[in-house]
Amino acid sequence: MELTLKDTQETIKISSNIFNCDFNELLVNQVLKSYYYSQRQGTKSQKSRAEVSGSGKKPWRQKGTGRARAGSLRSPLWRSGGVTFAAKPKDYFKKINKKMYRGALKCILSKLIRENCIIVFKTFEIKFPRTKVLLKKLNTICIKHVMIIKKEIDKNIFLASRNLYKITAVSVNSINPLILLNYRKILITLKALKKLEEILSC
């Protein structure tokens, strides 16, 4: 499989086993769900009737008062009583094995390449850590909503992109299936692409 570099118009070869896979919707959905579940804090905590403060004494006798029978001040029916089904801290983490994770990445990358959403540059640098400089360079290739992937993010790119809402710069080790689907275009350098190919071929 071949790709053309945007800046030099050179043709490079990439692995068809990684970048030309069929899209497995069920696999991608399962991996994305695991990411969403892992983002849940699960720190909500409430007190049951056994945990709230208060006496265990019966408020009044069972019969003869004309009032409804009551057995405890800590009943959920009472003000400052316990919660009926009290929520407790819970871990929502859902395990995804490496083979599934890599398979989902391959599916997403292959789909993005087929849809021409991935642009490969041999190098992508800016001379100054200025937002204007970065925007000017991206405007020359008519891109406004993009994720920049490099093997290692340099200081200039990081400082120039951190204040932009629709532009993000990440290293190749920081990408995941969720972040790949959040951008209309993905700008990746040749070194980052080769590193990604090396990681997914393991």
C-alpha cells in the first residue's frame, strides 16, 4: 500500500495489514465503551440507615398514639434519615486486551486513510512558538480542525497549539481510538507513522 507525502510529493510504502483493514464496528464500539466507562469517577457515596447518626430507640409506642407506627429515627422516610438504596464508590473500568485494542486502532486508521482524513508530512516544524505562525502554516494547506501527531512533540508546536480549541498536538505514544475519531483531519509526520506502524505490528 502506498501514500503520498503532502509536502514533498514523495511516495512511501505502508503496511496493508495495518492500514488497510476492514472496519469492525463491534470491536471499535467495545473499545470506545471501555474508554467512556473508565472516565467515570464512580466516587458518589451516600449513607444508608445503618450509617447515619441517630438513636436506635423506637420514637413512640407501637399503638395507641394515633400516629403511624415508627421503628427508628434513621428510617429513609424521615428527615435526616438514611438513603434507601445508598450509592457507594464503584469502579467502572472495563478491561480490553492488547489484541482488541490494537485491532480497533488498525480499523480506525484504515477507515481514516480510505476517507482521506490522514495527511502525511515528511516533517512538520515551525520556527517560533507562536499561535499565529502555526495557524498560517495550516491555512496554506486549508486545514482548521486537525490533530497533529509527531514522534515527539517539540516545544514550539506544543506552545503554539495549546491555546487552540480545534487544534491539538500529541506524540504518537499518546494517541487512542477515542481521540482519533474526534478530529476531521489528522496530520502525521513520516517518523510518527513509521513508529505507529512499528507499535501495531507487534
